[in-house]
Amino acid sequence: MFKSIMTLLRGRAYDAEQSFADRNALPILAQQIREAARGVEAARKAVALAMAQHKLEKENGEKLAAKRAALEARALAAIGQGQDDLAAEAAHSIAFLETELENSRKAQAEFESGIAKLKATLRTSEQRLTSLQQGEKLALARDRTQRLTDQVPGYDLATLDDAEATLERLQSRQQERELTRDALISLREKDSPAAIIEKLAKAGCGAPLDITGEDVLRRLRQKAKPADETL
């Protein structure tokens, strides 16, 4: 019995932990991404430091090689002059320099190999961090949309359908009123005396209502005729 109770308590504790994690997933994710970003930045600095150290070691190797070449040239000169003691002393120094140069070359090779691996790891980490940051933005946008939906009572697709139907009915009634108004105006104009007179004038029954350019031109031509033609 006691074992069952303990199992039940552990199960409830796990459920409570999961529920807490689900409710606070976004803040937890944001903190994890911040920590990951700090880790990526630290890795970037480590790569930069390794590159700087590699450059220094390479310069040190070049200096050692230059010293070795200069010392060897002088040792050869000492041998040519028969100064064997100086040549032997130079030989010991050359051996020391060659050992140092070999160690420097090994260090440079290790730096090159290590830097290549660090760069590859850094690129992968940067890509994963970018993907996480983009995912966080999308998750945040979805969460805000879902919260807005949950906070508005009755906010669903049915509400949108109802609104569209209301708008369609409103537009239909407005169109109906406009057509009715136009029909009434047309009927009033059709039955009015002024409309009938205008219609008769256009048919040539009686004097025209409007003065046209042809009327003015005929009047001007009449005025321009000589007096004898008018007699």
C-alpha cells in the first residue's frame, strides 16, 4: 500500500512538473536560447583566441627559421675559416633551434586542426541558434494569436461567417434602396410636363429648347448677306 502511495505521489509530482513546464514553455525557451547564445558567443571568442595564438605561433616559427638559417650561414663561414670551436658552438645552437622549430611546427599543425574543428562546431551551433530564434518568434506569434482568440468570447470561424452574412444583407438592402430611388426619379421625370416638352422638342415638334452651334451659324450667315440680297 505504501509503495502504491509513493508511486502515486511521484506520478502527481511528474504531472505537476510537466504542467508547469507547459504553462511556462515560452519563458523557459527564451532563457534557454539566451544561455545558448552566450555559449555560442563564448565559442566564437574561443575560435578567435585560437586563431590569434596560431598566428603568434606561426610568426614565432618564422623567426626561429630565420635565426636557424642565419646561424647556419655563420657556422659554415666558421668552418671555412677553420674555427671549429665556433662552428661546434653554432651547431649546438642550431640543434636547439631545430628542436624549437619542430615543436613550433607541431603546435601550428595542432592549432590548424583544432581551429578547423572549432569553426565547424561553431557554424553548426550558430545555425541551430538561428533556427531556435526563428522558432521562438513563430511560437510567440502563435501564442499571442491563441491568447487573443481565447480572450474574445465566441471568437471563432462561425462569428466570421455571421459577420460576412450580415455585410452581404446590408449591401443588398443598400442596393435595393438605390435602385428604388432611381426608379422613382425616373417615373417622376417621365410624367412631368417639362420632361414631355423636352421629349417633343427633341423630336422636332416646335422650337428647340437649347440653342445649338448650327443655329448661331445660320444667324450669322443671315447677317453677313448683302443688303440687296435681302431685298
